[in-house]
Amino acid sequence: MHSEALENTEDRELNRCIYVVEQTRLSLIKWQRKYGMEFEQAVIAAGENRLCIPDNELAQWQDDVATLPQWEQRLQHYRVASISA
């Protein structure tokens, strides 16, 4: 019974990671379409006053860029663990 509960928890975590990665990727696409450029370009353009973007939106975009690799790494970890099990 204990191993079944652990397996269910791992499945939930795997599904959560998949969901967060997908949502973050969609969010990045939304930002890129909205401003017509990649994040790095947006930072430069905002710094040169060529792009008018509210600070909170730039911060949210930066957060998406920064967290995606972390979630992808976590997802990879759970996928490897589920294959090994």
C-alpha cells in the first residue's frame, strides 16, 4: 500500500511538471507575440526606450524565462525516475 501511495504522488508530481512546463512555454509564446521579440531583445529595447513595457510585465516575462529550465529539469528527473521504477 505504501508503494502505491508513493507511486501516485510521483505521478501527480510528473503531471504537475508537465502542466507547468506547457503553461510556461505558452506564456513565453504569448510574451513574444505581444511584443514581437524574444525576451533578451525586449530587455535591450526597453533599456533604450524603444519598447514601452510595464515593469511588472517585464518581470513576469523574466520569471517565465528563468523558471522554465528549472521546471524542465524537474520534469526530466521525474521522467527518468518513472522509467527506472
